[in-house]
Amino acid sequence: MISFRDPSTRKMLVLLLALTLIIILLAIGGVAQMMIIALLLAYILDPLVVRMEARGISRTAAAGIILLTITALIIVGLLTFIPALKAQLIGMSSGESSAKTDLALTNLQQVLRAKLGWLGLGDIDLKVKLAEFKASFGKKIIDFIVTDIVGIVLALVTIPFLMFFFIKDSRTWKKGLIRIVPNRYFEFSLDLIHKMDQQLGNYLRGQFIDAVSIGTLATIGLGALGVPYFFLLGPFSGLANLIPYVGPFAGGIPSLIIAIMENGDLAAGGHVALLFLGLKLADDLCIQPLSVSSSVHLHPALVLVTCIIGGNLFGLIGMLLSVPVTGFVKVVITESLQTLKAYRFS
Amino acid sequence: MKGLFVKKKTAEHPEQNEEEISRLLKAMPIFTDLTRRELAAVARILHEREYQPEEVIFRENEPGMGMYILQTGRVAILSEAGNLQLAEFGDGSFFGEVALLDAAPRSATAVAKDKCRIFGFFQPDLYSLIERNPALGIKIVLGLSRLVCDRLRQTNQRTYAINAALQQMRQTPQ
């Protein structure tokens, strides 16, 4: 007889669940990513659907309106940002740098030769190295876009459609899921699903608002400071902000390096550093207290490990999704254990 | 196209006629003020369950999630402390409604005496309905409040009667 009260049984169950999840994710990789993104979007947009329902619009119609809006936003976004992105990516992949950068690199090289020549660093041609790095980085992004163009188009079409069905049918699926639960665990399941729904909804919506706010502010700020590639760097810093502790730094460092390299003086880097310091303060003092009403505390070591696993399994997207997914799993486990305590299962 | 923008009326209980569930609901004091359309909306969020004789529906001291509407069968409400049967419910009756308003643990255990077909109406679904359709939500909460007031009035009357009887006993010479 299996007893849920037995700690070793619980540990075994959690381990089995985690292993099954990892195997499934590995087996269906790309599909799993699209489903996770669609599910996260459906969760985030649910309050909007509820508001529409309160105005007498059916859930199907509300999901349809959201699908059409997102499709329109994707089309407008692609038409608006592709030319700007293209110019910035071509500029990056050509490896060219400004006269100021060249001057700064020449000065830096002279310092290296004079002070650290004995280490063999004086022989390094910094201009060539920077051009090579920029060209290879830009080429990597272009290669990623070109080779994955089918995948990107497929994702842009599939994710909104999956999201539509997740929104439209979530209640029916939830009810169907509860219907198959044995009578003894029926109320427990309802209680658990309700609590998880609330916690996850708050957490994911908070994270989303936070990432969008920081991404938008960073894009505007970097654009105003004249930092090149701000269309790439701004949204990247918003997404990186999803990763607690290291995210704000990881999001700011590329902008800082590019600002110094392109302008050729440390002052430009100082402006970018001040911008990100201001963003971090605004995030901690205003955005997070307003958006993340009930945050899910994740241990720094856990964040680091899940980011590495996510990165190894699914690359950059896996790395960014690893934090909300870990938050999701933590809420599921914590709420399950807490709710389980209130029931007398034998 | 019209169906896309108007809330669907189709039943989500293929095994049960929505009309039949609406009739069952209409007979209950909580839902008497609801229109046919509103009754159908409530019917859609109910959870249909079947219990075998002697099967426990809910246990005393476990969290209460909502009320149960008994379509067919008999249910006994038991107090575990004194091993007493507090009440028995039959076809068309309902129990556990206080859990819709209050998150306190169940005060008694409910056990099926026969094979029962029951509809569960739960707090999270009521809250979600209030968010989506506040007018309907208020009607249901008012219905619940009336029921609770009625029960309170009855309890008060019983308390007065018991107090009066006690006073009379005290005044009567031994």
C-alpha cells in the first residue's frame, strides 16, 4: 500500500515526476518550448480575457480578439523593426568600427605595450581582434536567423495559435482533469489547482510586466544615449532581467562594452552604467513592488544550476525560460505539500 | 459568426441534460431568483460526481471547498467526535453551503448512504463566476446570505426557546 505520508515515498514521487518531465522535454524539445511559451502567455493574459468576459464577450471570442491583436502586433513589429535590425546586424557582422573606437583601441594598445609588454600582450592587435569578434558574433546571429528561419516562422505562427486554444479551452480541460480524479482526492485537487493557479498567475504576470517595463525603458534609454544596436540590447536586458541576481548585470554588460567600444571613451560607458543603475533602482523601488505582488523566492544556487541546465538543453531561450519554469515547479511542489498537510490521506 | 460573439448555451455535461440540472438548481432557495440563462451558466461550472454507498464525500476538519447538491441518493452527516448522525439528506437537497462563503474546516463528515449522484459547487468557481459575471455573482451571494440569515433566525428562535425553558426550570420549585 502506497502512503503519501511516508517521506521517502514523497521524495521518490517528486524524483520520478522530475525525471519524467526532463525525459519528455528532451524528447519533444522544440514543441515543448513552444508549448511552454504559449502556456505562459495564456496565463499572463487570462485577467484580460476575464475582463472581456465581464463585458459579455464569450471566452472563445475574447481568445480570438487576443490572437488577432498578437498577430497584428507581430506583423507590425516585423515590418517596423526588421529594417532597423537588419541594418544593425549588417553593421555588426561587417566588423567595422568608428574612428573614435579605433583611437581608443590604439591608445589602449600603447598602454598594453608599455606596461604589460613583458606578458606578451603587446603583440595583440586589438583592432583586428575586435573586428573579428564583432564579425563572428554578428554572423552567428545572422546564421541563427537564416538557418532557423523556418523554425522562427513556425514559432511565430504556432505559439499564438496554441495560446488561443490554451485560453479558450483551459476551463474545460481543468474540469476534465478534475473529473478523472478519484472521489477521495477530489476536493484536495480542486483546492490545489486553485491555489497553484493564483500563485502562478501572480508570479508569471509580475515577471512579464517587470521584463516588458525594463526592456522598454532600456531600449528608450540606450536609444537616447545613441548606443548602437539598442533594438537588440534593450529587449535583451529586459529578458535577462527575468533571471534574478545575475540578470540585471548580464543585461547591462553587453550594452556597456558596446558603448565604450563604439564611442571610444569611458564616459559613454559611464552613461550606460548610470542608465542601468537607474533602471535597477526603478525596478527595485517601483516596478517590482507594483508588479510582483507575491514573488516566489528562488535560491541563487538553484537559479544558477537551472540556468545552466536550461542553456545546455535549449540554448538562450532555455536559459531565459528556466527561471519561470523553476518558479512554476517550486510553486507546484510547495503548494502540493502544504495542501496535503490539511487533508487526512492514509 | 453570431455564435462566436455570444456566450454559448450548449451543455458541458453530455451525460446530463442542462435543463434537468437547471430545474434542480431552480428548486433551491439560493438560486430561485436566477433566470434560465443564469441557471445554465451555473450548471456549466458544477462538477458532477458519483459516490458508492459508505463512500466519504468530505471529512470533518478537512478544508471546506464548497457545497454539494444531491440529485439522487441519500447522504448522512456525521459528527466524528460523538459518532452521531446529525442529519440525513435525500433527493434534491444540498449541504456544505457555508464552505462557499467561509474557508473554515468542515464541521462534520458527509457519507453516502446509497449510490449518489451529486453536483459540487465550489468556492474557486463561484469567485471566478463573480469576476466574469458580477451581476450573477451578486444574485448567488445574496441567495446564500438569505439562506444563512434564515438559518441564524431559526437558531436564534431555538436559543430563545431553550433559554425560556431553562428559566422556567429555574423558577419552578424543586
